Amino acid sequence: MAKVLTSRQENYSQWYNDLIVKAEMAENSAVRGCMVIKPYGYSLWENMQRILDGMFKQTGHVNAYFPLFIPKSFFSREASHVEGFAKECAVVTHYRLKTDATGKGIVVDEDAKLEEELIVRPTSETIIWNTYKNWIQSYRDLPILCNQWANVVRWEMRTRLFLRTAEFLWQEGHTAHESAEEALQETEKMINVYADFVEKYMAIPVIKGRKSANERFAGAIDTYCIEALMQDGKALQAGTSHFLGQNFAKAFDVKFLNKENKLDYVWATSWGVSTRLIGALVMSHSDDNGLVLPPKIAPLQVVIVPIYRDKEGLEKVSKVAVELKTRLEQLNISVKYDDRDSLRSGEKFNIYELKGVPVRITIGPRDLEQNQVEICRRDTLEKSNMHIQDVAEAMPRLLEDIQESIFQKAKKFRDDHIIKADTWEEFEKAIENGGFVSAHWDGTTETEVAIKEKTKATIRCIPFNNPQEEGKCILTGKPSKERVLFAKAY
């Protein structure tokens, strides 16, 4: 394949940017910090969205939509929430433009100033809890299990396609409950849904755990997360689920009459994943030849490329290829037959390798003579011949094998890069080498901040069911009862 990508070893960051653009996933837009998600990238997001949406509905959730604009005063009602998002907010101050004095341009109409500024949605807790106040009077109105598919804006100065942009797409669940126990069960249930989706469909192994106080969501009492490891040894937070307690209910005075006929504040959760998952997908599996996509979410699972010399040869190949395409589609496998005569077969091979199509089928006149086709797997680039009549029956198993192979490769990489450190020297070396570092921490925010300042590493999570063991903090030497996972992160 002609070199179109910077190699990962040469420059991992440039490789990532090259791949996103060359594979036609996304590109930078005219608006600084924002991206255009191109059709191929968006079809991947649609597949992820469709699967996740089904998983949400299976767990009793329903979709709703809330305003893009949030009154500024709403943010001031929950102190830690406003502090957490204040520096990232885009603010609308006027509602009209006018022609400037020269008549050659437009300016903001200074007479059209809003009475109260509006914040472009960075997250929706405040507007939703202001709305829930009107929906909830009694325990009979609970639980409320709403999800929203939307875009949000968090102002970023240093951006990277999919991983960190000023505007991005996501879903955000917001639920209301009559007890803390029920809300905690919801928080745990949704982090498990995310973990199942990311592992079973995206083939990315994750570690489930809770965030430290310093890393948890602004306004939450507890934050659960799933953490993944990218090929460059950096961690990526792939999803979060937050137990909000009664913080937002108190901020917006959302009370309900409980079964004892007493007024109480509602208990809340919120949870979300975003198009950042596409960045995780790229960095977990792809190689120097292009994308490697798990079949379960790939926009295109199989491509058929004909090999021919003349029109007669193409007609013979096309007859078989179209029949095969139909048989595969009857099995709910997404297939493309690329018979364009504007590209050579080698160019097509390169394109689909770059785009990460899991299986390529090649059919030529010689293959027809032997009643066979050539099968090429994208994950291993292995080629083999298969009898034409066997392809349809074998393809679902082959796609499952590719899915599992991609996951196991990523899992082995992750497991090989979890290192224990018991001294500061071991910790610094391990962090520099990349990967998760399992180490003792004294439990204080001061130590956590100091470690970050010295190494740029953060506590990614405190794993669920974490083994309890006596130890000493790698920085302060103070007693510790468990290890936590550190890493440099995106």
C-alpha cells in the first residue's frame, strides 16, 4: 500500500490526525475548534447510536429533548457545577444583528441585548432539573428515566478531531428517583451498560471503577467510569455515570410526596458517552495501513472487488458478485460491490484497507474457473481462498472471529501495560513508559495534585471490587489500604 499515513512510531499524534482525515471520517471546519463529521464517520456514529439507544430502551429509558440554551442564572444554583463548567461556557448576549454604518457589513445590534445571558448547553443538568420540578409531585411520578441525544459546547483552545472539540455529539441520561439506593443502582446499571457496549461492540477492553474526589463530575457525589488504554500508552475515559444525590433537586427545589406522606427531595443520576468514543476506537485498533473496525459497528462489513480485463470478463464476475452480495445482505451483513471502472483494483484495495472494512472479497475470471473467491481479513491482512457456495454460510462466523480477535489483541495490550509500582522511582519510570500504573495513594487531593504536577499522571479510577492491601503512598509514604490506577490521559 502506498504510504498515505505517518507511522505510529514516527509520530502517533500525526498518525491519528492523518488517519481521521484520509479515511474520510472527519475534518476541521471553518469554525475554529469545531469539526465536520463526514458521511463515513457519521455512519459509524449512527451504528453506535442505534445499538446504545436499543440498550437504553431495554433498561426502561425513553428519549426526550431539552433546549440548547440555558439561562445563566440556572448555573449559579449549584455551586460546584458552575465552578466546574464556568471556563468552558459559550455565552449568548444579543439576539439580533444589523447593517453597520457603512452599509457593507453586519454588526451586533447593541439595542438587542438579552435581559439574561444564555449559556450554550455544556451539559443539561440545570435545564432538566428546572423542568423536572414541573413533572414531579408524588412518588407515583417516579422514577423518571430520560435520555437525550444532542450536541454540546465546551470551549476548547487545543482541539483534536473527535477527542476534544468545542462542539461534539453525545447522549446524556438524566434520571430521578425516590431513594438514594435506587439512584445508586441506576448509576451502577448504566456504567455496566457502557462497559458492555464498549467491550462487546467496539471490542475495547475497559476497567470499571470510581473517580477520585478531584476527578469526579462537577456537582456529583460519586462518579463511576470506564477507562480504556490507547496504543500509545495513554488512558482515555470512555464513559461516565454520576450519582448526583439530592444536589440538583435542592438547587431547583424538586420535592415529592413520599409513601409516608412527607415531602422529600428527589435523588438524581446523570450519565453520558460522546463521539470521543470514535477517537478511542481509532486509537485502540488501527494500524499504519489505516482503520481497523470491529464488524459489529463497521459502516461497511464486506466489500466485493471484481478483477477483470474486458467488458465480457466484468459481466461474468458481476453476475456472481451480485448474487453473492444479495445472499450476504439476506443475512443482515452490510455489503458493497465496487465495480467502478475509474479505479484500478489495487487502488480499491488501498481505499478499503484505509477505511477498515473488515472483509474484502476479490473475484476474478480465474477464481470463477475454480468456483472460488479470495477472502482478505482487515485485522490480520491474511488472505485465503474459499468456495463460492460456502461464503455466505461462513461469513457470519468469520465476522464474529474478527470481532473477537480484535478484542483479544486490545485486551492483551492493555493487560501487558498494567504495571505495579511500590516506590516513587518505579512509579516515575512506569508512567514515562506509558500504560496503567497500579500504585498506593494516601487518599488526599493534595497528594493527587502533586503527583499530577510532577508526572502529568492522574488517577484514572479506583477499580470496583479493588483488593484491599496494606501499603504506603508512592509519594508521601503515608498508609494506604488499596492501589489505584494512574496514567497519562487524553
